[in-house]
Amino acid sequence: MRYSLAMAGFLAIFWLANSGHYSGLLLGLGALSVLVVSWISHRMDVVDHESIPLHLLFKLPRYLLWLVGQIFLSNLDLVRRVWRPGTPIDPVVARVPLPQDSDVCRVVYANSINLTPGTLTIDMEQDSLLIHTLSREGMDALQEGEMARRVTALEQ
């Protein structure tokens, strides 16, 4: 029930943010829409801890701040490799372990790799990711596992 209430709250906030009109009729129709969608979702039993990961709510901002820093550093490295002559661009494709237990955290990890410039998740299997990087150093950093450790910490 907690997840259904969280979904109803999110839907209400989303509807209010996108509506822009706050007359009684529209607020009533919005509330009715939120209630109907929440009731149908609850009856279909599609709302659970995976679809609405409330357990990540307080840990995610800290991870996102760290990820923004990594994106910035990767951007600087990429610009340096492109603009400075003689700096090697040595593409590497390799498998990286996927230590996360939940599907949500596995997707967060794969997408975090995609968001970091110079790296791309090509394939996801049950226990590993196939990653392409523009340099050996980028692959070494992923195989070192700092990003994987931080994403795994989200699920604990």
C-alpha cells in the first residue's frame, strides 16, 4: 500500500506541474484521474518496490552528485584526447562484472556508464556488462569498480 500511495503522490505532483491550470473542475478531474490510475495499478499488482524504489530516495542524491563529478572529469579527459595531438585514443571492448542484485541498480549502473563520456554499455547479461571505452585508462577505471561499489551501496 505504501508504494501505491507514493505512486499516487508522484502522479498528483506530475499532473499539477504539467497542468498549469488550477480551477476547481480541472483539479477535481486531475484528482479523479490519479485515483483511477492508482486503483487500477493496485488491482493489477504492478506497483512494488522495483517500480517505485523508495529505498533509493535518500541515497540517490549523493550518488548523483558523485556521478556529475565523474561526467565532468570524463568530459575533460575526452576533450584532452581529442584536441591534444599525440594523446592516445585506444578503443577497448571488455566485460565488466555486474555485482548488483536488483534490476533497478543494474540499470542505474549501465546507464551511469553510458552517461560518462567515452564509455558505452553495449550488452547486459545476468552477471556482466560488455563495455566500450575510448581508452585503456577508462576501462581500467571501470574494472577497478568504484562506480560499481557506489551503485551497489544504493541497494543496501
